[in-house]
Amino acid sequence: MGTGFQASGDKITAHFDPAEAAVLRSVVSQILELIEPGTTGDDPLERALGIGSPTPPTDPVLARLFPSAYPEDEKAAEEFRRYTEATLRDGKRADAATVLETLAPGRVTLTPEQAHAWLRALNDVRLALGVRLDVTEEVHEEIARMPEDDPRYPAFITYDWLTYLQDTLVRALW
């Protein structure tokens, strides 16, 4: 595992070996595929404005990435989703694209804006992986007890590494 992110003047830097860069590229690409544009209504004006469907996602990962703004008020949640989800998806896709555009084996140097995009994309990847793995607050204890030949072990180690990257990026930004 590399040293994570560090502040270097007005830039944020990190070093990724080829395997680390490949893992990051893979998980971010998977998120990019998952958050494809949402569905819009049949009305041409709604399509032009990017007004989406008010229906919440059925995929648990998408439900975590696009949670209900008003869990106690279904109608308000539907209206909020209808007018915001397309923009949220666009933002998540742009963040993932920034990671893919700036990621390479070796030293990665980011502007503060790119670093913030990385931070949001890493968060999305961690949320998605956390849902798929059913991660709880006891994740570190679970990893410590997990034998290395457990088929889930690589995914849990990846989740832990992404957490480390996110933590070092937060520290480098602030």
C-alpha cells in the first residue's frame, strides 16, 4: 500500500503502483456503468430539462447512492427525486470521469478541484462496495478475523484500502 495522498503546495499528490491503479480504474469504472443516466419522462420538455423519473431505484447500491430526501414523505421524496436525480447522476459521472482521466500508475498530481472530485468518487465507490459487502461498523474486526482464503477477503481489503485513501485525501485537502 502506498503512502496515500499528501498536500504538496497547491496540489495533492499520491503514488499508485500498477496494481493499485488497475484496482482503482476497475472499481471507478464499475460505478460509472452503474450510475448511467436515469430515465426521463415521456414529455419532450421534461427530457430536454433532464427531469427524471420519481421512482426510487430498486438496486440497493443505487438506493444508497441516491437516497430518499424525505423518507417519511413519499410524495415529497418523489418530487425531489424527479427534479434532482438527473443532475446528481451527472455529477457522480463527472467525478468518476475525473478519476479515470487523472489516474495512472506512478505519481498522480491533482488540483484542489480534481481532488474534491476524487473524494466524492471514492465515497461513491466505498458506499457501493459497502452495500454489496454488507459492511458494518465492525468491518475492521471482521477483516482481522477473516481468513485470507475467504472469497470475500479481497473485496474487504479493497474496501479498507479505499477507506485509507479517502482518509488521506481528506487530510491532504484540509
